[in-house]
Amino acid sequence: MSRKEYIDTYKEIAIREMHRSGIPASITLAQGCLESSNGNSVLSRKSNNHFGIKCKSDWKGARTYHNDDKLNECFRKYRSVEESYIDHTNFLLENPRYGYLFRISHTDFKAWAKGLKAAGYATDPKYAHRLIKIIEDEDLHMFDNVKLEDLPKHDILAEQGKRYNSNEQKNKIEETTEKIKDTFDNLKIDPYKRRELK
């Protein structure tokens, strides 16, 4: 998958997650591009983990093991890429060390990028610079101003099935689509503030 294909595939869910939480869609997409190598990394392809999120002690979901800063580290494993995007939002919302970021405007992607690095999201000293470069190179900041009502309802979810050929894969996508639809349908819409499920 090319970077442009990756962005086109996941831009809508990044925008929806921005409206649920206040995290800039540009930041989410840039992190997805960087952490998953545009959806081509082993972790993203085999475990649907597009943000390099590790298990931590409170993780109750599926697990997979990869070498990172240390050998054989535990990473979260998801049933779908969409589930990874939703958990990325929840991870930032629920972790106190990222709390101050939500006082930053959703249109100030540079401050968000620097804040993520300062809060310890990644060990790479150039992490903020790399996120900002992806955003500027791909004009991702334009997604930070997209209104929720301007998105086709759940279009991205329906499109996922087109990328699969076998009936088994299609069935898995349909099941995941229904679960994600339920999540979106049960959100209280309150633009750019933290949402809670009904």
C-alpha cells in the first residue's frame, strides 16, 4: 500500500475519531503512516496494530510479540484496523500523561506532534519532526477542518470488504463493520470534546 492509498483508506475514521475526542485527524493519520509503514509493517499486517501500542499491564485483549526497544515485547492485537484506530483514541484519552494535549486546539498539529513526543509516545528524538513532515507533505491538516456531517455515513466501513476476495475474509469484515457501526451510532456527538458512549 502506498502512503496516499493508506491515507485515502483511513482518513474518514481518523476524522470520526477527531470528532469523538479532539485528537487532530492529521496527527492520527500521520502516526498511522509512520508507525505502520503505511500499513505495510509486520505488526500492522498480522495484528492490525497501526500505532505501535504495547500491551501494558491493564491490557485484557489479544496479544502478539515483536522485537522493538527490547526483544520479544508484547503488543496489542486487534480484529481490524478500525479497532486499532478506536483504541488509539482511547489510549490517549485514558492515559493521564497525555491529558494536557486535549487543551490544545485540534487544528494545531505542530503542538500536538511536539506534545506527543514530550509525553513519551515514542523514543525517536525526531518523532515530532517526522509527524509534522508527513502532515505537511501530504496536506493532512486539511482533514482537521472537516465537519462530521460532511462525511458519507460509515462509507469507509463498507469499502473495506472490497479489498478481500475469499468468503471467509468478507465475513470477518462484515462482522467487524457491524461492531464499528454500533460504536459510531452510539456516540454522543459534541464536536472537539471528549465523548462517552451512551
